Amino acid sequence: MLVEEEHLKEEDGVWTLERSMDEVHIPSKIYDVIVRRLGRLMKEQSELLECASVIGEDFGSQILGSVTGRNRMDLLKNLNEIERIHNLIHSMKKKYKFDHNKIREVLYNDINEELRVEYHRIVAESYEELYKDCLDDVLENIAYHYYKAEDERAVEYLLDAGDKSKDKYANIEAERFYRDASSLMDEEDKRSVRAYEGMGDVIGTIGEYDEALESYQNALELEDDNKEKARLYGKIAGVYVDKGEYNRSLEYADKGMSLTTEEDVEMCRLLNRKGWAYTRQGDYYTAMDIFEEERVLSDRLDEKKHYAQALHDIGTIYISKGDYGEGKDYLEKALAIRKKIEDVKGIAKSLNNIGSIHYRKSEYDESLEFHERSLETAEEIGNKDGIGISLNNIGTIYSAKGQKDKALQYYKRSLETAEEIGDKNSIALSLNNVGIIYNYKGELDKALEYFQRSLEMREEIGDKNGIAMSLGSIGTIYSDKGEKDKALEYYKRSLEMREEIGYKGGIAYSLCNLGMIYSDKGELDKAKNNAENALKISEEIGAKSREGESHNILGIVYRDQERWKEAMEEFEKGIEILEIAGEKKELAGALYEYGIMWKAKGDRKRAEENLTRSLSMFEDMGMMLLIDKAKEALSSL
């Protein structure tokens, strides 16, 4: 401003004040400054900027010329003068941008409402005309301007813009487009179904489950077609799976199935939802039957994408049951089909799960290769959800390799990705994983902080399975801190939550935690009872890792009771199962406890052999607290 009003001048590279500061008037408000600068424009230039302020913070000369109807050379000369002499805009190749958004704000706010509405309408129509052969390039612009003009033509553009933003994982933007479209429609407008469904998809993705359910229900109330209702019931079933309310999920999947037939591809989707509800409950046998039904149906309908998904899900069940060979066969078949039909998102998922098999078999380099390929594939299509999953999995591999700091880097990158798209479920998972790393590093207070943040997030979105997981993680921290009663309290809360949702795999996990804590407290009968219940459930659902851990706890109980033969049998059963399952952390723990048994019996050689193996594995995984524990046991032999 001092330069423009010739108070300050440059000569030979030196700035000098031409008048005393007492003579210089500096307006107290930015608004006054901008108005004075705009007041120096010619009328034609002022009108151009007024129109530009409606177009946006940046604008093209072509659209500005179309709206104002000005001769192109006159237009460009005026813009050049506004830029060079008045410093109100600056050029960027074929576009112009206001030097400060406040300049645009002053111009825009000084336009009366009726004129402003008409400006927006003409801008939208000009975009339609100029870009009629490539409307998708300016979809959001047209939607915005028709919306600001309160023009009914905005609805279709807003819905299309919502779909486009949703596909790019621009969830907040997508939600806004759908809500704006909804606001322009009457209650009876059938297009509201699309708006409500779009909102449900977006806010469900970011973990706002109750709002997503409300949106889908609103869509259902307006929908008359049974096929479309079946699809919406399927989406509701999916949200209930994410919420950890598996029985409600099954209820809605069945409602959808009652409205469709086996000649409709929607039945494949509904079977998939139902299969995942049973999977999350830990009922792998029922889930396997349903995914097999989906596979047969999709094959008959020649729906290759759904056929590949069914193969993928069957493979995932085999992984959960510890049958990695069979699991890999199904996943590789799914991957081959997905490559053939160019289902890039599906390819990333298959690569991810094959990587998980290698991880469980402790083949970390091979696992890393598959997860990095999955990450590259997800990045290729901008699938931020898939990117976050791959980053988390890569972090887990580096953690298992003992590179905790590198693991932490990947978990934090995953957290940033989840925060970017507003995915609260993934944010909670990443917070939990960061907490695990700090736990391994022995930084228990920091771990507790992250676990509590994860718990708060999961409580906010109503993810019952996630809440149970976080409660268990917090219990583990209190156990490691020696606060056994507090650990017991959290483990019990975790078990209650898992029993409420009927998650058998989680129930077995919580029972194992309780068994360990009771053994630490010397309450061996309770420890034995919990371990036996965990073993029964684990054998029933084919959960090998929990089965191995249950045998390990029973070994501890019998060891502490000096029932050596029974203790040895249980430890050896557990160790064999955990070795086959590739559960390195649990295996190292079992070897440690087995070593303690031989130490108690006075067999120094066998004690040293098992403790040394466990120490080596703890060191590989970078588990500081357990490293110290194993070293202490070895030094006391």
C-alpha cells in the first residue's frame, strides 16, 4: 500500500520513505484498504473482477469472457493491466488468481443477492457450453454454481460430483455434494434415494456408523423396487458388521435375500455380507459354507468379479483356520481372475492376503514383497483405504523383523492416510498398532496413551469388536506394569463385549488373557477353567493360534502344580501347534514358559535350550520387556 500511494520509492535498489510517517494514512481495517485499491479500477475492470469473484478464487479468461461477453483482446488487456498496475490478481499460465482471498471476498459480498444468483446461473451455463464435450472435467464447478443459483439443474450434477468424489476417497467433499443435492429436492423426489445412499456410503466409510444407518433407512423409506431394497439391506448389513453387531447384520442380510432371487447378482453380494458376519463371529465353518454358496452362484451367473471375491473369502477362512496351503491356492486363483478382468482394487486385496500367509509362516521378506506390491497397486488407482491397509501390514512385518522404529514410521503413515480421508475405524486401528510398538519397546505409559485414544475412537463410532480389542490391549499394559487386578478388570470387560457380539475367536482370545492373568495371580483353578474353555472354542472354530496358546496356559497351570508329565504334554502340544501356525510371538512365550518348567525341575540343559530359543525370538521381534525377562531367567540357571 505504501508503494501504491507513493509513500515508499525504490532508487538504485534502495527503498526510501518520501514522506514522514505522520503524513502516511494506514487504514485500520483490511476492508478499507481493499476498497480503496478497487476504487482505482476503471468501471469495465471493476465489472470483470466482480464477475471473477463469482467464478472463484482462481478463474480462466475463457469462462470469464463467456460470462461477460467481452471481446477477447480487450478482456486480456484489462486483466493484464489489473495484474501489472493494480496488483489485485496474478496470472498462472491460462488461469488467474486473486492476490488474496480477501479481495475476492469484498467483491463478492458487495454484489446484491439477486444479481449474485443470476451470475452463478450464467457461470454454470457457460461451463456447460464451453465444456460440453468433457463435462466431467468441470462437474464440480457446474454443480456448485447451479447450487448457489438455487437452480434445480444442480441436483444431477451434485449427485454425479458426489459419486466422483466418493470414488476418489474425498469423503468430506462427497458428503457435502450429497447433502447439497438433498437440500434441493422435495421429500417425494426419487433421486433422494441416490443422495441418501451416497451419504450412507461415505459416512459409513469414515466410521460414522449410526449416521450411515440413518441415511440408508431414509433411502429405504423412499424406495419401492424390491431389488433396490435388497441392495440397501445388504449395505445396512455391512455397516452392522463394521459395528461389531453381527446378529443384526445377519438379520438385514436375510431381509435382503427375501427380496431377491438366485437369478440376481444381488444375491451374491448378500451372501458375501452374511459370510463375513459369521467370519467375524469366528464361525468359520458356517462362513465357509456361505462363501461356497456364493462361489457356485456367481459361477452359474458368470459373474467373474463375484466369483473371484468368493474364492478370495474362502482363502481368507483357510488362513484363519491355519491351513495356509489351501488358503494360498484359493487366493492365487482369485488373483488370476482379478488380473484377467482388470479388477485392480481386488488385485491389491489378493496380494495383501497372500502376503499375510507369508507373514504367518514367518517368511517376512516374501510377505514384504507382496504387501509392497499391494501398496503400489492401491496407489495406482488412488485407493486410500487400500493404501492405509498396506501401510499397516508393512509396519507389522517390520515389527516382526525387530525393526520397531521402521514399523512405527509405517503405522504413523497409515494413521495420516486414515486421518486424511476421515476413516475413524482405520484411525483407531493405527492408534492401536502404534500402541503395540511402544509396548514392545517397553514404553508402557506411551503405549497406554495410544490404546486409550484408540478405545475412545472406537467407542465414538460404536465398533464393539474394536472396543473389545482396545480393552484387551489396555489390560495387557496393566499386566506388564504389574497391576494384575486392573488388568483383570479390563480383560473381563473385553470378554463381556465379545460375548455380547458372539465373536467366538475373540472370546477364546479373552479367555486366554484371563487364564494368563489368573495364573500370574496364583489362582490356578480359575486359570485352568478359562484355558479349557478357550481350548474348546478354539478347536470348535479351528483357531490354531488360540488352540496353541490354550495348551500353553494349561502347561503353566500344571507346572505350577508340579504335575510335570501333564505340563510337558500341554507345552509340547502348544509349541507344535504354534510352530505350524507360524505364531512367532505366542511360540516364543510358550518356549519361555517351557524353559521355566525345566528350570523348576532342575534340568539345566533343557531349560537353557528353550529359554535361549525364546530369547532369540524375542530379540528378533524387538520385545524389550520379554528380552529382559528371558535374560534374567537364563542368568539365574
